[in-house]
Amino acid sequence: MNAFRSNIPECTFEKLNIDGQFTRLAVSPGIINKHYTPAQFQKIAEVVGDSGAIKYSASYNLLLSIPTQTVQDVISELQEAGLYMTPSGSIIAFKACDFCDGERMEAAEITEQLYIELQGQTVPSRLRLNVNGCASACYNAVYDDIGLVYQKDSFDVYLGAIPMGAKAQAGTLFAKGVFVQEIASFLQRIIGVYQQHARPNEPFYKFYRRTNTAEYWQIMHNVK
């Protein structure tokens, strides 16, 4: 019965900001780890308190509505509890699967290296880069702006998914079998093309579908 008992939430980020000043934090256990500990949930409940709100998102995060005046202290407390805050803005936002709850970690090391190198770079519009650790791609890498699917020491690279709406569709296979040693520089070239040629605030999928016959894409595709 609880599935439909309360369809309209009483406390949302928008409602809170009618009478106060709140900031939203996107919180998770990490990029690969998807498991919260009881202590982390207790800390989340403590910092949100009775005045804020918690919402589950489709991007593997809990969205916490926190009074703006307390945000910096709250971030410190959450980080001390081992939690990760996803940055906001027009940046590269990194996502990954859970690598079968840690049972298939072959691509974990390169995933961490890519995160260190790419996460947070400024781009014309927020770009979601999603790494999945095997061909099952059960965390839907092919439905993000740039999707990487790992198999046998290389990645298949998908570009230009439309993630939602009536025209939603998976990205197209742009490059197959990009070796692990080459994937970082290959992605940097893709991102560089986007940064150089996109219109202001142009989402990556619109940019790619508008320009995918351009010479710079053909050159990159041929010399991967």
C-alpha cells in the first residue's frame, strides 16, 4: 500500500525555497561504489534534519536540500563520513557502473585515472561521461553523452545519445576497440572538439548530431 500512499511530496527543494534559502547537494558513496553504510545514512539524516529534504535521483545520487548558510559545514561532515559530492555546472560529470559490486574490476584502475584527468573540466554544457566495465553495459553507458564500454583491454566509445524525451535513443558507436593506453588522449580530443566548435550552451548530443559529418570527426575516427 505504501507504493501510492503519498504521491505528492510535502517537502521539495522548490517548496523549501519559497520561504527560505536552500542549496541542493548531490551525494553518493562514490563513483563505483553504490553501497551506503548505516552510519552514512545516519549522517545524512542528521545534517538534513527536520528543515531540509532528501530526494532520490536517476543519476545514482541522493539530492539533499540544505540551508545555504550551513552548506560548507555540511559538506565537510559528509566528506568525513566517506561520502562524495557530485559537482554542478557546465562541466564533465563522471559516472560509472558498480563493476558487478567489485567482482569484475579489470577496468577500475583506468576508470579512476580517467576520473582524475577529466572530471570537472569546463565544457559548453554539462557533459555526462559514463564508463561501464563489461559488454553488458547494465548502467546504460550508451544512453549518456559519451559512453565507454570496456571489453578485453579496450573500450568501445559511443557518442551522442538523446537521454530523454519523445526522441530518446542510444548513442552511436563512434570507435571500437580503443586501447586502454590510448583512451584518455582519445577522449581529450573528443572533448577538445566540443569545446572548440560547439555553440554557447549547446548540449553535446545536439552538437554531435549537428556536426557528425564534419572533417574533424572523420579525422579522429580514422586515426584512433
